[in-house]
Amino acid sequence: MDKETLRLLIKKFKDHRQRRWKSAKTTANNAYFFNLLLEYLDTPFNREAIIKFFNYLSDRELSESTRRQAETAILAFADWLFYEDIIPKKWTINIDRTYVHRKPRILPSQTEVLELIKKATEPGRFDSRLSTFSKMEHRACLCFIVVACGGRNYETSQILREHVSISGNQLTIVEGKNGPRNAAIPAVPWLVEDLTRRVNGERTADELKTLSDRTHYKESDLERLFVVNEKKLEETMRKAGKLFGSPMNVHDLRRIFARDLKKNGASIDDIKDAMGHRAIETTMKYLEYDTSTQAKTLKNYSSEARKYRTQEEKVKELISHAWEIGRVIGGGDFKKGILNLRVKIN
């Protein structure tokens, strides 16, 4: 493939991917990387040229994250060439990429992050009807992500009422990153109640009045499951991060969603399907940097650390042992250092 043909294909690829490149910064960065590629090439564009270009980026002493972004853009372009039948083979298989060091991150549990979202979206004393409505929509959308679908920011904000089947307990994420995918709706009473109300269009008079304000909302917004703005969702999560004491973004809800499923015994394959990943390696990345479970393991199983557990922690352990050997049918009172339980042995 000569340079002129490559230039035309890159232009076509940019037009195709414009929807995914949501920010002007991403678009500008990718344009810069493709220009670098065109300047560097002095041979036909093929798999070997991609590998040499990646080595060239390394020699330029760019930061790891910048090289990683450039590699992502070029490999996505090469994959697009294959899927469009422009090239006969997939060139991107087994190409070594820049390793970006990720710091282990402690994130709140699913229950904790729901409380943080609630606090971050609590209406203030001087909030107008418009800002109050916006906060409630953000709260509903973020809670839905972390409890129900683990969706990405963009794909969740684009769900329409018609995509949700309450009777079938499922919804279709039409704008999924890897194509449309189905997600189940868990039997959480408050979640099902809120979704049912939204799907049936049972908006309150105040909500309908707010949505009728054409300076802020379009008529088509009535068909959306959550009337939210992606940028505003990120701002809400930054507020939740401040409350938690560590930076957080909407994508962290996907990590919390995955960790919660793993903690409760879900298989990696099931988590992969629930999150809409193509490769199981991607799913593993979401579970790889969870240090909160390590701290809990050391606290519960280190001999020295066990000496300093509180009485409440000891009681919880005794109750869990009782559940393992039988079924707790009564008691549970804790008086003068003595725990009374009645257990039926199976």
C-alpha cells in the first residue's frame, strides 16, 4: 500500500471513527499520530512498517502514555482495514505494545459508591427546578451503571425507553462499543421501580415541565431512558471522588461493577459477557489492580493481625462459620462477651 492510498484510507477511517473520538483533544492527538506515520513511512504500509513505526516512537523518547495512545490509534486503523476487506490478513496479532504502568487503586464497594453518588447529587438549598432535575437524572444513570449493566459513559447515556423490556428483565445497549449487546435487569426493587416508571413515560408534572423547556431539552429527550450529559456525568463522579478522598470517574463504576461480581462468585467468562468485552484479557485488567481485597485477606488471615480484630469482627466470623455448618435459626444476642446462637445442623 503506497503513501497516497494510505492517506486517503486514513481520511476515510477518521470520518468513520469520529463518533467514538468524543473530544477535540482526542481527535487532534490522533491526527498528529497519523501525520507522524505518514512522515515516517518510506516503504509500503504493512505489518512490518507498523512494528518499525512503534520502535521509532520509542526512539523519540515519548512518554509511555503518549506512545500507548499512538499505538491504539494505529492498531485500530489496521483492524479497520481488515474488517473492511481492504487487507487479507489481520496485521495486529501479537504486535508488542508499550506497557503502561498502572498504580493499584482502591475503590469503594458497590454499596459505598451508591451512597457517594447520592451525596454528590443531593439537591442544594438554592438549586432551581432545572438543576434538581439534572441531579436526579445523573443519580439514576450512575446508580444504574454500577448496579445493572456496568456500561460505559456514552453507551449508557444513549439508551432509549424502547430498548428496555421490564417484563423480559433485559435491555439492549444499541450503541455498545463492540456492537449491540443485551444486559439483564437485576431484581433490585428500587431499580426496577424507577426503570418501570421511565419506560412507561410516567414522569411527574415537575419533570414534564422541566423537559418542556426547549432552551435546554429537545422533544426527543422524552424518549431517552436517562436525560443526561456525558460531561456532566463526569463532573458528578468527580464530586463523588472528593467525598471518597480519591479521584473517581464514570469508568471506575465499570471496575466496581466487575469487582462486585467477582467478589460474589461470578466466573470471569460471565463478567466478560456482562461488561461487553471481546477478549477475556480486557476483563482481567479490570480485576487486576484491586488491592482492597488484599488488605482484607491480610486482616482476616494473618496470625498477628487477627489478634487485634474488634469484637464485632470476631462475631461476624463466628456467624459465618455457623452458616457453613448449618443454619442459624435463633439467638444472635451478644452479652458479656458471650454470643448465643441456635444452629440447626444439616
